Amino acid sequence: TAAISAAGSLGLSMQSASASDTATAEPETTDPIEGLGAGRSRGDGKVKVTGEARYAVEHQPENPLYGVVIQSTVASGRISRMSTEKAQQASGVVAVYTHLNSLKINKPTAIADGGAAQSTYTPIQDDVIIHNGQNIGLVVAETFEQATYAASLVEIDYETSPALIFATDEGVEPKPVSKQDIDMGDAQAAMQQAEVRLSQRYTTPREYNMPMEPHACVAEWQDGRMTVWEPSQWVAGAQVEIAEWMGIDVEDVRIISPYVGGGFGSKPVPYTHVALASVASRALKRPIKVSLTRPQTFTGLGGRPATSQQLELGASRDGKIQAIIQRSFSETSLIDVFAENCSKVTARMYAVGNVSAQHQVRPINTVTPGWMRAPGENPSAFGLEVAMDEMAYALNIDPLELRLRNWADKDYQLDLPWSSRRLKEAYQKGAEAFGWDKRIMTPRSMREGRELIGWGMASGTYPVNKLPAEAKIILTPQGKFVVQCAGADIGTGTYTILAQTAADILGVASTTIEVQLGDTELPRAGVAGGSQLAGNVTAAVNDTARRMRDQLLKLASELPQSPLNGTPASQLTLKGDGVQHNLRSGLAVSFARLASLAPAESLTVKGGTFPDDLSQSERDKMVRNLNDMSRPEKFSAHSWSAQFVEVRVDEDFGTIRVKRMVAALDSGRLYNPKLARSQWIGGMIMGVGQALMEEGIVDPRNGRVINNNLADYLVPVNGDIPSITTINVGEPDFEATTMGGKAVGELGIVGVAAAISNAVFHATGKRVRDLPITLDKII
Ligand code: MCN
Ligand code: MOS
């Protein structure tokens, strides 16, 4: 199943892409090297679609055990009685771990405190229940079926206490997240003076990442070392968290994660089932497979928390936004602070000097929420971009025109110039391709038969994050290059773009370069999160490839048996699978021959982007937490987008279909336009799901997620996705990153739900401020 998974999201995208490929501005390359900028297909595509790629839980250790997680069925209280006797006697059962015979699991350090844990909950250490579906036990048996059956025999009684189910429940004690608050100018005074004011509440429900590959691992304790095959967006983070749980040295943990069947922010770090698997493997001295069921993934880890924002906009009659006041909150668990900050784009998108924004978290009985594609930017853009549309109607100004009148020529929040901001080009090219000038402003004024036509637009943005990384390049005896880096490819294209990066420098076809990823034994890299890995690791491989090139030129010119011996390196070039003399054609030495002549150690080259004076342990520290992630200093660097959407609403039934989507996007230089487009439209499709379908429904009686499966938690399928046009308006931005690219992975989703909500308003005259936009809300 896992093999289909990563391709699953892509397959969806490619289907929908076919109708509009002609509309994309990205020609396929004929460049034989297919280096950066070429629209090469994914290097890992074949092994994934043929089922050859081994996902974490498909690893077959010798003599494995199977662990099945037990989850609580109440939201709050304590376990008053737990009887595991029957389970223990069931056939094939090896052990049942609960708080009664508790294996020690240490509390890990939270991401906010410089660690790698999303949640600091430690299972089976006590009898306390803080949310429904909490991991409270592990049944281990010889087969998965035996463990599953035995888990059903465990008897549990609870002493329940009143639970806080929703963030708005009485008794919830909000906590400010003041570090992220915004206080610019004098928002209150400016608001008072504004000629037109609007104040509305915008909400997004609980949403779940739900990658096709569920959360599942294989943990193997051997000779005092822990190896975990775990789908991971960040192997260095997983390594730290597992070491902390187990109380062992970080160096004694290895994470192996070459393929990930999607994560979308749900696999930055391991969750507590991995803690259970790890300590159980150590106790039983056998490898253990633990796979959460799909329903268990709804509570064994957190998705995007529900958010709510009261947003007030004040403007002059001629359409200048003068003040923004925002008060928002998101839900979090009782034990950890996870803030889905609704003001990430509020003070950045437009030229507004007076902004006040405050965000709170509201602890309730839920699993600690986590990242989901564009955490923060996503709900933030939903509120702001619908509010802008509302203001456009209040002022009777075209929504695109209103955005242009509030064009931010710098980052007002940081008071910094933009590194690049081709958002005007995006507005213009997007509008042109969409035909925005034919839009009639009045709602319900465009129709075809029974269908009301709605055209809406919104802006999107995502910041450029940075972290140093390392790489290694090896020349094999066969004369082929192998590129190594610990970074992940979660379906994004890391394998492909790293081969392309090296190909540019080494002068060979990128398809001949092997890339190895996703293993803590490989050179350091940080998280595939915050849409930064591509920039971080292409820069590292670029540096390493240059070092390899210098090395090969030196070997060719200095090795006594080299045909190029004595020729200065400056007169040599890497080309056609070897080193060639620049002037004397035919005088060359192949890489394979060089490899046979050179001492073995000279054929492995390391490089990267860490400052030279950093020690090994300082480098380790940097990739093992998120605090060292940075942004460019002298410039404010972001990706930008303009989303245009057409919806059709059936006047009688209220059904909503997205008919067309056009987006123009600025992600700087594209390392691979085909894969960038795939990322962009993947985000846009996820935005359609967010706008029209996705909603975790929580039972008010017991805090249980009711629709905890992919039949009831709706996401778009091919039939829901229209023709999608993407237009690349980006240009290389070397102020933003070494290689000139900006964020891609999360950009596509930001603003989409707002554009759809705005289109639905245009079609129907109904303003929907609470996602998802289901038909009951517009009829
Ligand atoms: N790229 C490019 N040019 C650039 C930047 C990126 O061509 N200037 C392309 C490359 O193919 C690169 C990809 O876009 O591999 C993503 O690059 P980047 O924006 O740096 O994002 P990351 O590599 O850090 O990937 C993480 C990002 C995030 S944070 C989420 S959430 C998300 C996303 O990627 N989850 C995904 N896209 C996903 N795609 C798939 N298939 N599965 C997920 O789980
Ligand atoms: Mo992405 S939500 O930053 O993993």
C-alpha cells in the first residue's frame, strides 16, 4: 500500500494537470544533462510505482514481533482498573505493556524548548487520561492478528472527570502566546478614524494531514543500539526524541527513512507509538513492528488545530487599509503549547502601518496538535483574504484592484525591503489567464442555466527558512557518482533535484547520479518542513559537487598514470563522463579510469554550508532542533502567489463545484519546474479539500473524533478537481537563498480556501466565514 501512497498524491495531481498542461509556461528540457531548471520526472518515480521502494514498515527484520496500540475511550480522568490477564493468556501474546508494569519512557524535550518533540506526553507512565484516543498500552504478539485480538481482551474501567471538548467551552483557560503578537503603529486610534470598518469572525475546523502511508515503524534493539525504520520528514529530530525517550545516547540511535508516503507536516517527529515500540524492543530483545490503524492516527498524533479569529479592518473610502485589529485563538492540548498562529500573514501582505494582533492557545482535552501544510499562514490567509474581499464589496472596488491599492513596497512588519516580490506580476498574469476583467462585480450576476457562476481570488505567501546542511559525493569504481545527504524526500522531489544539482557541476546526465537520503548515518540535514529543504540541500550538494570537481581535475592533472598528467587544472573540464582537455579534443580520462588510478579515500568528498568554524557537535545541535532555523537578515524573503478560482453552484441544491483554478506563483528560481508545479497543484488540491470538505467532527459528549477514517473524513478525489493552470512568475533570488529558489512545498495551499469562499460569495451572495463551505451553509 505504501508504494502507492506517495504516488497517490502525485497521481491525483497529474490527472488533474493533464487538461491544462498547455497552459503552463514550463517547457520540457532537451538539455542532455538535465541539471537544475530542467523539468525532469522524479528519479524515485519508478521504484515507487512498481512497488520496489521499501517504506518503513515494509522492512522485514528477522523474527519480528507485532505491537498493537491500545487507546483510551474517554477524554478525561484516570484509569481506575485495567485487567490484562485475558490478553496475556491469548495465543501468541508475548507481552502487554501498560502503566501497571510500566516500561520507563522519559519525557522528551519539546520543540519550543530546543528539543524535537511535538508532544511531551509519555505513554504508560501513569493512569492519567487527557484525551480520547490516547495511547495507553501496547500488546505485543507473534503476529499482527494475535496482537489485535489480544488488545480487544484488555479490560479497562475509567473514572472520568469533566472534559474540555471545544476551545469555547466554559472552564477553558486561554494562554497568551505574546512572543508572536504584533503591535505596529496605533491600531486602535487609526481604526477609530477609518471611514469604513468591518469586523468578522473567521474559523477553520480541526483538520488532519492523513498521508496515504499511515504512521508505522519497525524498532530494533541490537547490541545496545536502537535502529528505527520510521517514515520521517526529519531523521535528526527523530533520533533525538527516541534517544531521550529511551535514556540512551543520541549516537546510539539510527533512523532509516528512504521513502515516505507523504507527511504534509504529520511526520516531522515520531509520536508515542514509536516510544512504545522502541522500549518494548529493548525489553524483549526482538524487533517490533507497530502500525497505527487509520482511526488511531486521528488521535495518536495531532493535525491542524481548530482556529478562530476576530478580524477588524478599517479603510478610507478610496480603499486604503488603515488599521487591522486581530484577536485569535487555536486549540492545544492540556500539556503542550502548539500555536496555530492566525496572524502570520496579517501584517505582511499589504501596506498597513497600524496593526494589533494577539493570539491565544486554549488548552482542551485533545492530543497535542501539530503542523499541517503552512501552519499559521494557512488560517491567517483565510481570514485576511476573505476580509479583503468583504472590504472590496463594502467599498465597491474590484477585489484585485483593492489589493493593488494596498501594495506593500516593503515588509511593513519587519521594516525590511523584500528580497523579491513578483506578486504584481502574479496578479497581472493570473488575472489575464483567468479572464478576470470579464468579471461582473455584483454577486449572483453570472450564471449558466441553473448554475450560479462565482469568480474569486486571493493572495498567498510563505516565508523562506534556512538551515545549513552537508553532503557527500562518492565516485564509484564504475565511474558513477553517488550523492548522500540525510534530508528526506517525502514525495517532493529531493532525490531528483539533488541529482540535478550535482549534474550541473559534474557535467554528467543527472539520471546517471544515484542519490541516497533519509538516514542518520548520512551527512547532516535538517527538516523537510517549513518548505526549506530544497534550498538547504541543493546549496550543500552544490558546494560538495564543486569540491568533487576540483578534486577530479587535480587527480587528472597530477596522477602519474593519467593521460592528462601535467596539464594544469585550469585547462581541463568535466564533460562526457570524464575529464577532458579544453583545447586538445580526444585527450581525456574517464571517471572510471580515474577511479581506478586514484587512492580510494580521494574519491569521497564532503561539503556543505555550515560555517567552517563550527565543531561537529555544534553542527549536530543545529540540525537536531528547530531554533537554529533562520531567515535572511537584510531582506524579507517570501514566496508569493495569486489564486483565481471559478466555482459553479447549483441554485436549487447548493452543491459547489470548483470549475477552474488559475494560480500565478513566485517561488524564485525553480530547481525543477515540473516538480514545483506538482507541489503547487498538490497544495491547491489540498486547499480545495480544506475549503469544501475537511472537518474533524468531535463528539461533544466524549471528545472523540467521529469521522476518523478516509470514508468519513472527506478529501478531494479526481472528480472534484478541475483544470488547474499554474504560471511561474518567479526569477532567481540570490538574496533569499544561495541557489536562488524560494519556498515551494507549502505555498500552493495558502489563500486557496479564501479564493473559493470569495468565489462562492460572488456566485451566491452568501458569505461563508466558517470552513468547510458545505451546502447547508449556503442554502
Ligand atoms: N522546488 C523547486 N524549486 C524551488 C523549491 C522547491 O523546484 N525553488 C521543488 C523541488 O522538487 C522540491 C520541492 O519543490 O523537492 C519542495 O521543496 P521545498 O519547498 O523546499 O519543501 P521541502 O523540501 O522542505 O518539503 C516539505 C514541504 C512541506 S513543509 C510540506 S507540509 C509538504 C510539501 O513539502 N508535504 C508534502 N509537499 C509535499 N509533497 C508531498 N508529495 N508529500 C508531502 O507530505
Ligand atoms: Mo510542513 S507543515 O512545514 O511539514
